[in-house]
Amino acid sequence: MDKERIVKNESLLRQINEGIAGAAAEHGRGDSQLPYVCECPVLECGRILHLTLAKYQAVRQHPARFLVANGHEVEGVEEVVERQARYLVVKKIGEAK
Ligand SMILES: [Zn+2]
């Protein structure tokens, strides 16, 4: 899979998720489980992952980290930094953006 395309798609998904997180923060829904889209490079994925705003923001604090469904990590491009029952936090290997 072409790496530039992966990065582009994941950035787009990140914007969607940031919109969800931003709206939740505005409405004071920090404690509820919110639907975020899987940020893996498969365009048709569209998997919804439920986690709290705080959890999502913790991922977002690191610019190179992404939220993906369990099993959606891309070997050789991403490294799993956190493993939960339903989702993973992955980190891009070799770049910090
Ligand atoms: Zn996915």
C-alpha cells in the first residue's frame, strides 16, 4: 500500500474525529462514550469505535498516533502503542506528524 495515500486518508479521518471530539467538548459530554471512526488506511472501513472524549484526547495529544479497530494496524508502517479490547492506538514509524 502506498504510504502517502495512507497518511492522507488518516488525516481526513482524523479531521472527522476531531469534529466529533470538539462538538462533545462543547456540549459537556466528556464522560459519555462517543462514536469515532477507525483511522486505518482502508477507505471502505468506516468502523465505529466508542470511547470517551478523554480517551480520544489522550490519543490526540501525540500527533503521530492514530485510533484504529483491533486488527486494523498496518505492519511496517505503524506500531501498536496501546491495545484495548475493541481498539488500538498506533503510532507512525519514522515520522512525527
Ligand atoms: Zn479500520
